[in-house]
Amino acid sequence: MLQILAEQHDWVAINKPHGLLVHPSSIARDATEFAVQQVRDQIGQYVYPAHRLDRKTAGVLLFAKNKTANAELQGLFRERKVRKIYKAIVRGFLEGSDDIDYALTNEGKTQAAQTHYRAIQQFEIPLKTSQFPTSRYTLVELTPHTGRFHQLRKHLAHIFHPIIGDRPHGCNKQNRFWKSHFQMTTMLLHAEQLAFEWDGKPVHITAEYSTEFQRVLQILGKYSMSEL
């Protein structure tokens, strides 16, 4: 069963597992299970996805329970009244905090896109990757100000700190390294928090890391540098 993080009369939030599609898609015809169907069966009523998460992204996923709530929730996302916070493990040492302001093109349409990042902790594994004698990584907090397709993945690749396990925007050498040494093939991007106002009251929903994300942090924890 899916983990329900929070539920009210109008909506329900789950902790979506890595690899689960939100709904059927022509770009993933191999999939037979979908979050929208599993939530419907689990709570016994039809639901509407209020937003989207990539198939490879785990974490907070919000569904409306009726059309009116769906329109209102989608309006909150569209008007940027929902605060979204993600965590990711990226290649290399990323330091400090900054905004990535880099327009993205999807299906021939170019749109402005902004993401704020904050480096949390650095790690250095004493194993060679390519021409480098060690392998360096950073745990990063990400706050997207816009919601473009694959925005976080593309933005981090743009600043040369791709998310580990990402395909096709990531680093193939790092992905092979993690598969070879640690049997890890998951993309290390986690939708940790959603915050918004509903019926005049603040709502703050948090999802714990997936089992695989936690395992990677345990591996990296043996090689932790000082927290930033």
C-alpha cells in the first residue's frame, strides 16, 4: 500500500515510490501500475493529480478528491502559491546557495525557469572516477520557483552538477560507477515538502526519504566532509 502522508476532505497526499508513474503516459507504455489508480483503490474514491512528479522522482504527491478542489489546487500551483522543496545528491562539490535562472525548451516552446539551491553536506569517496582520484558529491536542497518539465534535472546538469542516477540529463560515468560499486540505479531526487494554505490554514506536508535514498546517504555518511 502507498504511504498516506496527510488527508483532508478535499485532498490526499502520498509518498510516491521511485519508479511509479502518476498516470498512464504514451512515453512509458511498459507501465501497468499508476499512482492515480492505486490511490483511488486505496481510499475508495476517484482522485485527480493536483501536480506531477517524474516517474524516477519519489516523495510528496498531492491528489484532489473532487473537481472543485482540483481546480483550486492546480490554481495554487499555477500561481506559485505552493512551496516545493526537494533534496538531491549531485556530482561534485557544490557550495553555498544561489539561483539558477536558465530558460528551458520543451516541445519547441522555450519558457523561463528558476531554481534556488542550497548545498547541505559534501562527501568524498576514496574511489577513482574517470580521471579523478576520488569521487565527490553534495547533498543539495532545491526550491523550484517555476515548474517546467525536468526542471531540476536540467538545471543541475546546466551548472555541471547532475543528479546521480539521472538519465538522460545525468553523468553516465557516475551512473555506471554507482551501479558497479553499490548496485544503485535509482535517481537520487526526492520531493521532500509541500507547503500551501487551505481553508485559511497553513498546510505543511513532509515525506521521508525512500529506502534507497537512505541507503546511499548511509554509504556517503562514511565519507562525510563538514556540513556546510
